[in-house]
Amino acid sequence: MSLTVFNNTGEITEALESRYADDPHCIELLEFLNQHPRTRFSRLVLVHAINNGKVAIIDRALKRLVKDGLVILHSDKIIALYSIAGKYK
């Protein structure tokens, strides 16, 4: 199943807003990652950029977005990095 993540103005679509209405941190992460579409971020950077210290909340949101295919987990033996999966249509 493919979803349109962002509309033509770069804002998150209503479909995703309703899908993640129970978890605003998912929406914040998607918006942040969309502002930097070609950048990979560590979990620590995302924690500080989005929620300033609430690691468990960001971890839960990241796991959900990776599972849903909206965020890509780039992992090697040393560090895990996250980036937006792209603009789905």
C-alpha cells in the first residue's frame, strides 16, 4: 500500500494526519525529516531536534514509522541512521 506523504506545498497530507492522530511525534518526525530529505540522522539528533530528551517517545515513533515504511533505517555495525523514505504516490 502506498501513501501520499506530502502534498504539493510540502505539508503532510490529511490521510497521514488522521493515521497518526494518536501520535503527534510521528507527524513531527515526518515534518522534520521532510525538511532535510537527503540527510540521515542518528537517533540522538532526532531526540534533541524533536523532543529534547524524551528518548522513549521518539524511539516508539521511529519504530512505528520504520515499520510503516515512511522512514528508512540505515544501519551498520556502529550506528543506526534514519531518513525519510521519499515522497510516495
